[in-house]
Amino acid sequence: MTILDTIAEHTRKRVAERKLSHPTRELEERCRTLGRGTPHFEEALSKEGLSFICEV
């Protein structure tokens, strides 16, 4: 197993856990209230726990 495999497996587990803790409807509603624009994106990138694609 490579380091990339280890990172991917860890991330898959973390994402699966988060999906269980945040129902899809709740996430959809939160997305609707964010609005559009770069500041929200930049703010999201500065937080811990980025998605799998960012870690890779």
C-alpha cells in the first residue's frame, strides 16, 4: 500500500462518517443560503478537513 492509498482510505472513511452526520437535505439547504462568489470558496479552503480531491 502506498502513501496515496493510505491517504485515500483515510479520506474515504472520514467522508463516509461526515455524510452520516449531515443529512443531504441539510447540506442542500446550507448551500442555498451561501450565495455565490469567491469569498465563500476561499473561506472553505481555509478550513481543516478538505475533501479527498484537495488532499490528493
